[in-house]
Amino acid sequence: MLNRPKPNKGESLTGYLQRVAQANYISSHELWRWFILKGKHYPQSSMARVIDFVPGCLLDLKKMTCSLNINKETILLMTFQEALSKFYPYGTSETQLLSSKILSGITLQTRWFCPECLEEELFYKLIWQVKEIEVCPKHKVELISCCPRCHRSIPLLDVKSKVGLCSYCNSSLADAPRINTTDMDKSRCDDWNYLLGVNDNFLTMGSNYKCNFNQILASKLIYTACNYQETYSKETLKKSCFNKNTQQVLLQTARGTRVGSRVLHIDNFLNLIRLLRLNIEIIPKINVLTSFLDSLLSQKETIKEKISCIAPWCKSYKKPGSLHRTLTSVKSLIGGENLKYYLYCNECGIEYAIDANTGTLIERGYFINLAWYKVRPLLLENKTLAQVALELSQTKDRIRRCCIFLFANSLVEKNNIPFNVPEQHEDSKLEIMLEEINKGVRAKGFWRNQGWIYNEFLFYWFRSDVQVAYIQRKIPREDKRIDKLQKQERVLEVLNNLLDNNISITIAKVAEAMSVCPETLRQWEVLKINKAKTEQKSIRHKIHT
């Protein structure tokens, strides 16, 4: 580069690249193409956000440092990577940082700006891209989101991008009307200036505990809420500024007992430290006492550790901790019953829940109370299906299901069943059922699709291993993938249509016509758009000449 402007303090990388491009009389995308990593797709405006997040995933940072005479640290300071790295251990890969959900939804997809700042010094600040920063802290005016003339949003890094000018009508953004305001929270700016600066990592713990970043942050927040006591106190936490739900989430996060993989989002983190009136600079310096962690992590047993399977025939009968959580936490049933803490037994497949009103463990079915305790004794007396149903005031279908459940799990003999059922399970049919479950096929209609009779289906369906497989199944999304040839055909069809109708060809137009986003279209690696653009220009040129 012949001209190498120096980065300004707080400048965004996409804005800096625009200034470099302007100084060297080339377009922003030409500069981007010069620095792009080998094997990456050609520049697209929709990918500019990645440059301001983790630039090393798109750009050759070594080439940038040599060409622009700036070091890598200076480049990263113009991005959100510095904020991301405060929540991850040193050495975390750029790919992991880019896939992190900590900052998801926290930044803007288009350019916001302060006209006063642009009038004083022509560069875009990175902090303007944070959603909660709506006012310029220096001039006390609202940040502007569009061109003052054509009212269109300003892209982060468009092919025609120039700092301080609209990409569409070339109007000066500094001419935008000033909207003065006193509604400004300075602490928000302070927090983000700290996050985006070179400061300490949040993951220092002051103990030998091996925890992930979620557990460390949650532990620090609980420790602060408990007034830095030597040991954890449930009562002290209850009196803190955190509501009940927040307390439960923080405790589960600190102890690693939350169901599923959840991330402590930066928005929640910032809201919590603001509730505590805690300066963000203090977080890295908080060293949680080992005695506090011992008491926090060794609290009373969880519900799951206390309760056990209550099916008398099960190997896990009355073995505490033998039940497993599902991803369902709370449900209100139509009859007014409130259930929480859904569980199942991995041995017998019986499903359970906790009654929210009484706190007792209940079966989410009828195989223990009805099949085992009531139907089984009557079957041993050789009662008929009709007799059992009449005596227990139950439908014949429910009694039939109870009978087959008992026989399928070897809880009664075949001669005790008052109707025809298969002699034994066939491995081939069992494999078919398990395969269908793994595909996400639901129980309803399965037996008809396979041509099985009802009793035969239930005989396999009520096996404990089948029930466990069904509970643990992952329902796949509809497969919308198509092969490469089909992709090429679809793209060419759209391009031909645009050519025939003399509609200007852009990746956005093609993506819209195919109902996919531009990023997906680029990943298909079947783009013939440039060729079609050239052809369209040639046709238009011939028409005009």
C-alpha cells in the first residue's frame, strides 16, 4: 500500500479498511479481495460483520500487518474479538470464537453513526455497532441509522463504501440532523469501552477448581451477591437484588447442573453486574475463596440424586440417582395438574415427573399402579380380558396394553395373557422398530405402515429398550439438502430468468428468488453469477450501440 493511514482509537476494522481503500484510490471490496484468505469466497457485503468480529477467519492478518505497517494486536483492537476473548481461555481458536453465542444479537448489522463525531474526525467507531449504545457519550446526540437524504441503511462494508458518505446517494452523513438527548447511560459506554480494550480476562478464579467460563462467571456473581462471605449462604443470596429465577439459573450454572448446553449471554452478564452495582473492571480481580466454592458446590443433594425408580421389577428399584432428566422442565396439563422435573428410568423405560403441588414423584403412565399392582394379580388368576376390565372399571384397550406390557417385559407368562400375542421378539423386527425411532418416526401409524397387527406392535413397542430409545430420540429436521447438480440447475434457471427479463443480476436477487440467504448461496460453490453479470453487460452494451 502506498498510503497507510494510522488506525484511530476505538475505530472499527471495516471502517478502517474503507479509509485505507479511499487513501489508495481503490474500492473497499478490492482491498478486501487483496487481503482475503486463500480458499475463501470473494467479498460480499453480508459477510462484513465477520471482519469486525473475528477477522482472522476471513482475512490474512500477516499480509495485513506487512502491507499496512501495523501489528496484529492493533488490528484485533478494532474488532469484537477482544471482548470475546475475555470470556474464553487463552489459546481458544478463532473458529471457536466466531461460533460463540455470547455476543449473538448484541451488535447491529448496519452502520450507525454520530454526525458530530464524523464532522470532527472522519472515522467509524466500533462501539457504535453495539445495540444498547444509542447515544454518543461525547456529544449527547442520538446515533443515526440511515442516510439523511435517501433514508437507506448504511452497509458495514459495501463495494461503494466510503467513510462519512452514503453508499447509495453519496450524501454526507455528517449532514444528518442532530437529535440532542439527556437520556444516556454512561455506565453502558464504560462497560463496552472496557470490554473492547486490552484488559484482564474474566476467567481468573483464585482456586484450584477446574470450571468452564459459565461456572466461573456464575460463581463470581453469586460470591459478590453474598457479600464476599467465607461460605455460601442460601439466605444471603435470597436477600440479594437477584430474583428467584435468576438465583436458580446462577446456582445451576455454577454447579454445572443445568439441563442442556446453555451459554451465559453477555447481555445477561452485563445486566447482572449492573444490578449488583459492580464495576466491570472488578470482575477479573474477584478471587472466589475456596471455602466459599466448597460450600457452594457441595450443597444438599439435588432432587434427581434423591429419588429413584419405583417400579418393583426394575433393577434400579429404590436406587437413588437412578433416574435421568429429560429436556422438559415444567408443564401445565389440561386437567389443572402441574408437573415439573421430567425424568425416566434407563433400565425399565418408565417415565416420571414431580407433582409441583405436593413435591412427590409420580408415574407419567399407568404401568406401575395399574399394570403391576392391579392387572397382574388378576392375570395370575387366569381372568379374561373382559373380566379384568369390568373389575377394574377400565377400558379393554387399556387393559390390553397393560397385559402386553407385562408379557413384553417378562413380568407374566404367555399362558397368563387372555388373547393372542407373539411367542417371542424377533431380532429383525426389533431392529426395524429401533431404526424407525432413530429416524424420528412417531408411534402413531407406525404399526400400520409396517403391516403389523396391533398386538404385535405393542409387544415390541413396550419393551424397555424400545421405550428408552424413543425417549432419547432426536427428532431430525426436514432434510432440505439437495445435491450439487440440482443446485447448479436451480442457480442457472434463476440466472436465465433474470437475463430474459432484463433484471439486473446481483447475489441478493438470486438468493431472494431461490429463498436462501446469500451466505448459503456462496457456500454451495456453484455460483455462475459473475459470468451471468458479464453476459448481461455485454447484451446491454450491444443494445445501446
